[in-house]
Amino acid sequence: MHYLYQCFKGESSQKEIARLAGLAFNEQTSVVVGAGGGKTLDTAKAVADKLKLSVAIVPIVASSDVPCNTFLVIDTDEGVFDSYRVYGKHS
């Protein structure tokens, strides 16, 4: 089994999503796993959505509703709200 671990850089931004999606694509990833809080999990779902992959969500904050939410919050690299994106589940 092979896996690639990448640290999330802190903002669920277009740039971070593109960075992680590029790495996942180059590694021929079959599933994206996100572990963390809301921004991390939104980013994992956005990467999976961009690549049409399945995603496994591991929330580490009990109050997070990210695992059941289909709306992703996209921020700028500076942490300012940019947009919402609707996550579409892929089998």
C-alpha cells in the first residue's frame, strides 16, 4: 500500500486546492483522506471533487458539521471569504 501525506497550509483557498489536487493527480491517488477541522475537511472534499475521487473525512473537532455538509467554504490565501462551492459525491 502506498500513500502520500501532505500538510494542509491553513486556508481552504483555490491555490491550496489546486496544489493538493496536482499532487494527488501526479500520484494517481484513488481516495482523498482529510483529517482535521472545518477548513482542512472542506479542502479535502474540494480536492476529491476536483479529481472526481472518493473522500474519507476524519473530523477531530466534535462540533464540526463538515462531514455532513455539502457546502464548501472557499477562502482567499489570506483567510478572507471568497466563495461557496457545492460538493458532489463521487462513487
